[in-house]
Amino acid sequence: MKNLLLPSGLLFLLMLAGCSSSKEVAGPPDWLNKPQAGLDDMAFAAAVGTGATIDKAKERAVRELGYFFQTNIKTRSSQSTAYKETNSGAGTSSERTDRISEDIFITSANQLSYVTVAETYQQDGTWYARAILDKPAFGLYLTEIITRELDAYKSQFEQARSLPIAMLKFSAGADKKAARIRQLDQYLSVLNQSTGLSDLADLEKELNAFRQNVAFMVEIQFKDSTKVKKQNMTTGAFRDELKKTATELRFGENGNPQFYLMVQVRTQGEDFIRPDYFTRLSYEYYILDGNKTPLEKLSGTVKSAGLSEEESYRQAGVSLARQITARWK
């Protein structure tokens, strides 16, 4: 078994769906070594699981259906965004780099009729179970989810178009939403079905055009007598972290920006509790448009620690950037 990490939501869905009643078959069944035995490959996918108990065998059989999706997605596209290739010793391991939230798949268990575990077999103290996936039924369910997620994306995009600050905030979380929709469509493609995501592609082109024209001029000011070296540590870390946490946007210190990001900082306290130094900062941040008209103003506090005073201020800058961008998403 390859070391593939299942998306938690897909596994959750299949586990709920696999809680059907089952009957033990007599004699070694054909599906023991050929899970698809007796099934129409176009209509069904099957997997076999083993365990010390019947329940454990059922659970593993359903889990194997999840691996069926992951393996097929990887086989279809070595460039899949769902995977990254990392060298591991003498070989290569595949690792999931994104996850689909479980809340996508939360629904009433009695509606999940597309997975059954209807056959079990025991031999030499080991239980075997076959899980069967109804491809058309599961495909219909995935199509409904994709349609709902895509409609929500379109609606949010449409609402954001008219206001630069709204578009900015939509942009900050749009990639994650689009990736989730594309991942669902990948599951659907394994079933030889597709909703077609041309609408999503068109919206992403428009969003990227907006991003290419967005530039922030960033300014951070300490409104107290904090030493310059500490201020510089905070300011440098703040700017660096902005570029990491909002990679789709451009941050600078000059030029002709569409937005200004201005942050005013005050040191509220410093403590040394061996071996760490602790810093507490309060801040107010403002987003202004290109004409310096205020679009948004918020305030907050950050706490940080480091092995030196300067390091604690550097960490404060990191925390400050993360807090601000988190409010956009």
C-alpha cells in the first residue's frame, strides 16, 4: 500500500456511507483477490479490506475506496496540485499538500446510499469485507456539491466587484475556495464525469487581472520611544511576512500604489522570564485607496517571545502581519 494521505472529508463521507448491513458468504469468494468480480466497471468501484474483526474489515474496505480516488487522480496527472513529489531515501513518496474540509461532506447518514459493504468472509481468523461504490450515485452527489460551491464563489465575486476593498478581501480567500472546487472535480473525473469548470476559469482570469494591478505601499510607525533597532526588526519582519501570507498581492515602499497599508504601533510592555523575552504591542492599521481615502480601520494587540529582545520584536512583526491578513480571509 502506497503511503497516500486521504482527504479527511472524502474519508468521512465514505465511512458514513459504509455502515450498511452485511452477510457472510460461504467459501472463498471471487472478490477476495479480484474486488471487481461480478461488477460492471463502469457502474461500480470495489475494494477489499481485512481485519481481526468484521467491523475493522469493513472500515478498511471503505478506506480502500478512498485510496482508489487518490491513486487514480495521481495516475491521471503527475502535475496534479493535490500532490507533491518528495525524495524519500532511495524512492519517492507522494504526499497530500491540500485537504478538503470535512464540512463539505457533512450530511445525514441515511442519505448516503452510494457505498455498501454487503459481503464479508472469514478465513483463518481474518475477516474480509468488500465495499462497493455506486459511481453514478456518488457522481450525482459530487455534482450537487460542486454546483453549490461554484454558485457561492460566483455570488461572492459578483458582490465584491463594485468595491475595491471587498475585491481585495475576496481575493485573499479565493484561491482556497477554487482549489476545493477543483479537487471535487478531480474526484468526479475519476468517475469519468465532469461538471466543466469554464466559469471558474473565467472568473480566475478576471481575479488575476485585478491582482496584477494591485500594489500596496506599506508603512509602519512606532508611536513611542522604542529603540530604532527593535523598530527595524518589527518592520522588516512585518513586510516579509506580508509577502508570505498574501502571496497574490504586491507590497512595496514606493511607486504608484492602488492601496496604502499604514500601521501605527505602540509598545505596551516588555518582560524577561528566563530564558525568553516577551513583547506586547498594540496597533491600529488603516487601508487607504490610491487617493488616501480611508477604506478600513482596525485595531488589535500582539504578544510574542524570543531568546533576545530583538528576536521578540521580530516575532511581533510576524504576528502582526498574520493578524492583519487573517482578517481579510
